[in-house]
Amino acid sequence: MDVVVGISEYAVSSDPDDTLITYSLGSCVGLVLHDPVAGIGGLLHAMMPVSTADPGKAAMTPAMYVDTGAARMLQEMFDRGATRPNLSAWVVGAANQLDSDNLFRIGARNHAIVRKVLWKNGILIADEETGGSISRTVTLEVGDGRAFVKSSGGVRELRPPRTR
């Protein structure tokens, strides 16, 4: 079953028949996580880099921000049996859209924060497709852990992680 993750949302699933999908990642960042041992996948679609910009809004909608959204999704995955050594991560989006003068650099800042959160949690990025000025769609097949990114250039499978 397709589980659509909207802007400022995340989803976690352990149903092997689920496909997590989010559309139109522009300057937003999509974080895809999968633990093949626990059989759990997660997908975050975050708009803004840090929750300190509006703590009240972050409390109501933590997935709006990369820092609080990633932390919430990780915690839910850990609560359901995922472990750091087994997690694979893919990062998609973080384009330079709506900012032609490059003043706010929301996409670049989103990318920097997601990398920082993953680094602090000891989670390596298996692959990413970020930057540029195009919109992307990302999917995760929970059962087999395959992740795909679709853009104007077509569809490609994100590289699986190297075995540790």
C-alpha cells in the first residue's frame, strides 16, 4: 500500500507491503531510513532546517523542521526495534528553489542539518540526490529496503548501503 508523506510529515512502517512516498521535494529535504533487520522504514519531508526559528510551531509540527522531524522519526524507529548500526540513510531534495538570489539558501541549510543529525547519530548516508533546481519524488519499499528517486531526468534507484 502507498503511504503518502506530505510536507512537514513523516511516516514509519514495518509493513513489508508498504511503499512510503513523498512528492515535490524542492528546497525541502527528504530523509529515508531503513533497518533491514527490524524490517522498518521511515520517510521525512521537512521544510525548514532548525526548530529554533519557531519553537511553538515546532512543538505542534515537529516534522516541519529537519532537526526535530529527524529526531522524532529516529526515536519512533528505535522504539519499534531499529538500531543505529543497521540503519541505512538516503537524502533527497534540498534544491535551490524559490531563492534565485541565493539569499536564504534553505535547501543547502536543510542538507547541512540533515547531515549533522545523521552524523551525530552515527548513521552513514548510502546515497543522496540533492541540490540543483529540480523537484524530486522519493519512494521507499519497506519490505526490501529499495529506495528510488524520480525527477525530470527519470527514475533511478538510490545505491544500497555497503555492508558493514
